[in-house]
Amino acid sequence: MRRHSRATLLWSLPAVLVMVAVTLAPAPARAEEPIGIRQILDEPTVYHLRRVTLAGTVRDVQPLDPYTVPNGTNCYGAYLFRLEDESSSISVAVLGICASKPVFRDPEVEDGDRVEVSATIQAPSHGGYYLSFRGLKVVTEQEGFVQAVADRILPIVE
């Protein structure tokens, strides 16, 4: 009888610890407040590879031709747009869906839409790639191009 109770206790202890951890865990954080675009453009090295939230108006939506990533896979449905807030504007890239067979997708935004964008900032003077009208482009030291690579776009309902 005693061994059975000890075994039961040993099996239920992890479950109790998980319940305590879940109860004491902090509540999910609110969505990050949007950062002004001018702030990012003034200090691109501070924001390089940081995830930020931006808000503004969509301008100049440009669907892109399929492009090929370095591993040889083709990507479809990418597009670019400018996001404009009261301080400035920034290029936003929405990456394509990479697949062995073509995948067609229209841009999720239209010119004039008010949106909130979660994105990673790319400050190319640090090296890497950015999305251009000719597909992925390797960045050179001289280029001062700053781009937000979107991973979530939500409409702003006012």
C-alpha cells in the first residue's frame, strides 16, 4: 500500500508543478505599441533585426514576380508597399510562399488601407538580403536601404 501511494505521489508531483507554473505565469503581454517610422529611419542600427510594430497607411502596393532563394526554391506571391505614418514612410516587404509548385496569392492590402504591421527591421549595412523588384538582393556596404519584413498585417478598425 505504501509503495503504491509513493508512486502515485511521484507521478502527480509533475502535474502539480505544471499547474502552479501555469497559475503563476504572467498574463500575455499586450501588443507592442507602434513605433514611429522616423525613429527607425533615424537609428537603423538600433533596430536592425528587431521585431517592431508599425502603424500607418498603405501606399504603392507592388506585386513581385516569383523569385528564387539561395537553396534553389522558387517563392510566389511576394509584394512590396510603403507604410506611411505622420512622421515618414518605410518600405515593407511581404515575402513569398516558397514551394516546388507555383502558389498564387494576391496582396493582402490595398492602397489607402490603414494597417498595423508586425515586422523585422532590416538595416542592410549589416549585410544580408532585402526584397526588391528583382527578387532577393544581396546588400552591399554602401547601401543605406532600410526595410521592414512583415510577418503579420492587421487592419486598423477606427
